[in-house]
Amino acid sequence: MHSARSVLLGLLVLASASAQAIEADADRLAACAACHGVSGEGRAGNEYYPHLAGKPSGYLLAQLKAFREGRRVYPQMTWLMRNMGDDYLAAIADYYAALPPRSSAQVVPMKPADEARARELIEEGDAGRGVPACAACHGRDLAGQAPGVPALLGLPPDYVVAQLGAWRTGARSTRGHDCMADIAKALEVTDLRRLGDWLASQGAGHSLAPAAAGSFTLPRRCADMPVAEHVP
């Protein structure tokens, strides 16, 4: 009995120290750093690995769980997450969320008409297609909002296109109401590239932190995030 209690105590101590272990042992984050950068800034020239630094911890944790549970399809991430428990994933999310926001995205040349359309979608949306303004959910500065709305700034252009495409096809989904799937399906296909190029250009090297939780309400229901009572 004494031996069993000792084992249980040891397990509890290990679990409670997971966040400190993540932060103290860089080797535990080597797999993350290989693709997302030593400081979570992303990798210039690698268009499918986004920055992690400074994103809301709730968003990062939700994505790690989505990879583990098959709601986001990317074999390498699924393999890495497959045996990780919630506490360990939360420690990883908290670690990267606490880092200063950094990005390695690059400026992308755009035609004036494409840039104007992207800015329209960002600032006003497209009411005829049922698409709200990106800024309505991700903030006027597009830096996101804690705990679950990510920044759009500084993402590699091909990554943005790939994620919008994944929502359109069902390769990426979320728990609760999947507002991004609705929005991605409503967009014109050509808008995916316009948004990706514009967001990368505006956010190259951004260092804006996400807004505090409750800073603004979302215009529609999305996942399990809070919305104003009048939102249908």
C-alpha cells in the first residue's frame, strides 16, 4: 500500500510540474522549434508552418487537441500529439502564448484590384455572401483576442490559403458551431489567395499582442467562444 501511495504521489508531482518542465527543458520543445522556430516565430521560406509566439493559449491548446483528435489533418502534427495528455498540451500552449509576438511573414506584391478586394473583406466583409468582416472577429488590428481568437497578421500566405481550403473541404473543423467553415465556403475561391497575400504583407514582423478577453464581442456564434446575447 505504501508503495502504491508513493507511485501515485510521484505521478501527481510530475503532472503539476508539467508547465515548469516544458519551460525549463528546451529538448522537450525541439520538435516544435524545428518547424516553428526557436522562439515560435515561424520559419521564413517555409510557407506551411505558422508562428506560435504570442497567440492566445486557448487557441493554441484547441489546435493541439484538434490535431490529436483528428479535427485538423496534418500527419506530422497528429503523430506528435497522439499520446500527449491535456495537461501537457496546455503547458505547451501556455509557453508559446507567453512569448513576445513575433512573425517571419514576408511582403507579397499584389495587384491594386486584388488588394482592394482583400481590404474590403478585412474591413467590411461581404454581406451578399454572408461573410462578416475579418476584423469583426479578429480585432481591428487583426491581432486576435484571448482566450481563443488568433491573430491573422504575419501568417505565411500559402498557409492562410491552405487553412481556408481545409475549412472548405472539411479537413479542418472545430467543436461547436464551425463559423470558419461557413465563412470559407461562402468566399469566392479567388478571395483565398487575396486574403493570404494581403495578411502576410500587412503583418510582416508584427509584434502586436492579442486583445484581452472580453474586449469585443463576436458578430456570430463560433465554436464555444462567448458572444453577445442578441447574436443568433
